[in-house]
Amino acid sequence: MKKGLLLLSMLTLASGYGQKKKEDKTQKIKPKAEFVADLMSKMTVDEKIYQLVQFTSDGTVTGPKSGDNYITRIQQGKVGSVLNATGAANNRMIQKIAVENSRLKIPLLFGHDVIHGYKTIFPINLGMASSFDPSAVEKAARIAAIEASAGGIQWTFAPMVDIARDPRWGRVSEGSGEDVFLGSKLAVANVRGFQGDDLSKNNTILACAKHFAAYGAAEAGRDYNTTDMSERVLRDTYLPPFQAAVDAGVKTFMASFNEISGVPSTANKHLLRDVLKGEWKFDGMVVSDYTGVNEMIAHGFAKDDQDAAQLALNAGMDMDMVGATFMNTLKKSYDEGKVSIEVINDACKRVLDVKYDLGLFEDPYRYFDEKREKENTYKPEFLDAALDVAKKSLVLLKNKNNVLPLKKDQKIAFVGPLVSDEFNIIGSWAALGERDGRAVSVKEGVMNVLGNSGKVTFDNGVEITGTKRDMMQAALNNAKNADVIVAVMGERENQTGEAGSQTNIDLPGLQKEFLAELKKLGKPVVLVLMNGRPLTLSWEDENMDAILETWWSGTRGGDAIAQTLFGDNNPNGKLPISFPRNVGQVPIYYNHKNTGRPYLGLSDPEQKYKSRYTDVDNSPLYAFGYGLSYTKFDYSNMKLSSEKIGFGQKVKISVDVKNTGNYDGDEVVQLYVKDVVGSVTRPVRELKGFEKISLKKGEMKTVTFEISSDDLKFYNINMQNTAEAGDFEVFVGGNSDASLNGKFELVK
Ligand code: GLC
């Protein structure tokens, strides 16, 4: 038994928890402001500082090891919050130690990374972003909150809302991709899902907008690396999803590890005090990332832990995750006049406020009911929701000669290192999601669809990243007798996520070589991808007959994939991030600037002196917003309600969308707007609306968007966040290359 747990058990017995006695009843307490002020009036400076201290449990570390005597520190009343401790019974024991051993009986706040599910795991967030369905994302967060809160958690370190345009950075998997508009909508959906409409309910949890800020802009896509940008890029591109989270009522933020233009976010006063707590009036609490305070020494921004701690607290950081710098040094800094009681009080109040909001003062044990935990885990409706969201997150990238959907009577060779995988399929940051034995693999999903009637074989052929060739021939032997080959390939889940940066984003190992051998058999080959980042797939796009992007699709992933392959589900996801032709194009994103010498492609009469590469086209292999269907959608008849609008007025843009194919299907109709001339240069186009619609075959619907001057704001030459009069072009279609267009003028 782990040392920590043994100690915990001894303390528990000592504390008399062993006897089943009635726990504290919920008690009526004063209104928040009064209660917190009363409590703080009784607290010593030390006790206020200890509320700003968070430690990780023994069980899981999600960063550099930090020492594991956190129980002793809880006993001494030196801890305000614990991360990575899970389970109703386990966390009740820990809470009991805190409440019964601390002078003022202040309950602990239990946090965990509930990123895309707690036990029932949903697709990774980049996968859920592919659904372009905020209601689906909200549902996933709601279910995650129900399971997590029943499991003793009151705080998730999610949503990750970092805009990311560099697939070398492994953490693209955790966010909503490259676009501000989509990222902001999904930030709101996640906050609403996690926090619900009342944090005092015991099935809602604090959300945490992270990583504040610009973490996804890491130079060269290398995790934790420097970011350096203009205030305008910061405000136009990286801050909006965080502001959307604040507007949605998010109660906590997490600072990012990176520096922004020389100042680490952890002690970035401009970011934390001027913008977040000042301009945006954020009244919640800011936690550092894991030992982020200590790391300012390595940044060269602080001399030692005490320096780092006082810089962070004075800049607006309210809680120190794991680093122990606040615990060990803030009282000394206070005695030396380096931090004021006002700053300590503000941080302590913010922590106590969220504990009050959660109802922890009324009943410190309200989240630790083992019966409720059992009843609210893996409920059938949760697993069905995981299947539903997974089906919405799959993106069909290619389908030559309609090789998909497969027919159930075909002889099919399923091959590839992920064909029977139940481990990687739930992705990284999968909290307490069970892998082998619980997650549904593609193989299991196929058997669920076909029963015993299928004429199918399953062979790994190669490893994900290994170099063993001994299984390849057996797989090829089966494949050559098939009508069609389905290759299930991709990455290991830990090749993306935190500390998962790579310079090579090809299919790893011998997978491409195996595909080439399969291709030689002269059969149609369907490539099913499981990956956490855009991969470079130019060869695959050239040589495969169909490509289905499934990301890491979660506990029911295998069912979603199989039902899609056999046509029981018509794929309807769209890419939330561009796929480069090769890594040399990175960073690549759709809402780029035009430059003074834009390259117009092969038709461009001037091929030399243009902003282009001489060895590859400028365009991505697959564009933002791109995704095919088993059916076809035609766009026509764009109409604008007026050619001119004034400030504060709206223009309606409508188009007809018709399902002209042979399958019922869903389509994400997308609206892009181009600000033709600005006081600063503007992107070639920006997503300003999307709507996912269902159309039966032959059916047509009119989709209408509304645009007002507020939707056209940006930071102008004077750093004012405003729209500017002038011409605007609009484009509507099924991806960011949409060509159906119109225009209007915004007039003073
Ligand atoms: C990690 C991650 C952060 C996570 C935290 C707690 O280092 O950067 O996203 O929430 O530590 O696990």
C-alpha cells in the first residue's frame, strides 16, 4: 500500500471516521459576504496564507514530483486545496482531517483534470470541437460534472481554451483549435456544462479557464516555450475565449507556464490585474499551473522561491499549485513588507468565496456520498451520450468512389496497430476513464454492428511507433483475400497532450510503410485515423481511397467509428484546425493576412515574386471547417437584407442549402466575413457564424445569419476595440474556402 494511503488510513481510524456516524447536517449560514468577512476576521495571517496553498495527492502527479507529505500539511491546517485526490470515500477521509484538525474547520477544495469526461470519457476536446456543436460539448461537460462531483471533485481544471495553430505542440489536442469564434463558443459551452446554473448544487463543479494566456503560441510548437506577440495579436486572437469564459461566469482561471513578451503569465500584472480582474471584473480565483510559481526562477524572472511567490501574489495570483512557495515564504514577505495584508486578504477572500459558492461551509461532506458516486457513474445515458458526441466528432476527409460506407456483406480486412485498441482510444487527460476492458475498440464496435455475420479479419500488422515487422506478412495475407481494407492507424495517446511536442508529425513507426504494402494489393484502402493533432498526410491523401479522422473518440469510440464505417451514422464533423501539407508550412491557419504580394495559386500569372513556397502550395492539405459527408450539400441563392448598415444595426445573410445526395445528413453551414480595409491589416476572412443543420436527402433549408457592427470589432490602430466603417464581404459554405459570396457596407 502506498505510504501516503497507509498514513491516511491510520489518521482516519484515529479520527474516529471508522465508526459509521451521522455526518454534519447541512446548516443554514449567513450570506456569503457576511460569512466570509466574519471568518476572515478570525483568521491569522498564516491561516489566510494557507488557504492559498494547493498540493497534489500521493496518487497522481501531473507534473514534476513535489514531495508527498501533503497529509501532514493538511493536519497542520496548512492546505487550502488538494488536486488529484479522487473518490467519495477517499476525499471524505481527507476532508475530515482538514475540518477536524484545523482551528477554524475550513473545508478543502478538491480539484482534478476533468478535461473530456471523468469516468465516461468523451472525445478529446479537439474532437468535440470538430462537432461544431456547442450543445453537444455542453452535454459532455454536464455529464463529466455529474460523475466528478459524485466522485468527490468540486473543481475541474477545464476548459482549456488556448487558441493553437501549431500541430507540433502536443496540447492542440486539449483545446478547440485555431479559431477565436469557435473557441469562444465552446469555452462558454464548457463553462455552462461544468458549472450548471447553481454551483451550490452538489452535481456542479467549478470550471477553470486555462492556460491564461497565449500558451498555444509557444515558439516552434515546443511546450512551455516563449511566446512573444503584440498586444493587438494577444487581444484579437488569444484573449477572446478567456473573456467569453468570464462572461459565461467561470469562477476560476489558471495561469499559463509561458512568458508573454518577457513576462511569465504567473506574475503578469497586466494580464491578471489590469485585464482579468480589472477590465473584465473577474471576481473568481486564479491558480498557478503546477509549480509555475517556482519556475519563474528558471525563467530568470525571480531570484528564489520567496521572490517568485511575492511577485506572483502581487501580480494577482491567488493560489500556488504544488510549489509550496506561498506556504513557505509569504509570511516572511508579509513581515518584511513585501506583500500587504490587503493583497493577502483579497486572495484569501477569493478562495473562500468559491468554497462558499460550492456549499462547502454549509456541508463540507456534501460531495462525498459513496452511494451517489455509484449511482452516478457510467450511467447508460452517459455512455449513450458519449457515443452520440463521438459520432458528431468524426471528420470524413476523403471518400473516393464512395468506398464508404462499407457494405455489411463485404469481405473486410481490418488492420493496423489501433484496430483492437482500448487504451489509447480515450486519449490523454482521461481522468479516471477506464481503458482496457471498458473502452470500446474498433474491433468490438465492428462486431457490435455485424454480430457473427461479418466476413472480417483483424490484424495489427505493425506497432504504433515500434519497428517490428514480424506481424506484417500475416496481415498482408489476410488483406489480399479481402474486398476492402480498413487500416486503423495513428499515434499513441501520449504523443500529444502535455509535453508532447514533436518536429515530425507523420504517421509514426512503420505505419506508412505498411500502408504502402497494403496499397500494392490493389484493393480499396480506408484509413481510419486516431490521433491528437493534425498529421502530415500528403502521401496518404494521394494513395488512400478514404480517410476518416476520428481523433481520440472516447469510451464509446469503437462503436461510433464502426457505425460510421457501415453507414449507420453519416459523418458530419468539420476540422477545427488546419492540416498542413508538411511541417514546413507550420504555423498555418485559415484566417491569415493577405500580405502585399498574395499568391493566387497556379493560375497566378506572376509565379515568382509572390508570398509563396517554391516546393509546395500555400494552401493546407485540409482546411479549417472542412469535412465531407456520405451525401452532398449544395449552397445557393445568397441574399442580404440590406447593402448598408449603420453602427448598432444588423444585416441578415441567408442561403439555401440542399441535400442533393443519397443519404440524410448533417451539415455545418459556416459564415465568414472579410473586412476589406482597416486602420490595421485584417485577416482574409474570419468565421462569424455556424449552424449545424439536418437535411433529409432531397431536402432544402434556408439558413439565416445575423451580423451587427459588434461582430466586426477588432483592435484598431489606436488599440480601440471597435468596428470601422467600410466594405465587408461575406462567404457562406461548408468550409473556410467557401465561395458563395455577397457584400455590404458599414456606414457611419
Ligand atoms: C499540468 C497542466 C495543467 C493541469 C495541471 C494540474 O501541468 O499544465 O493543464 O491542469 O498541471 O494537473
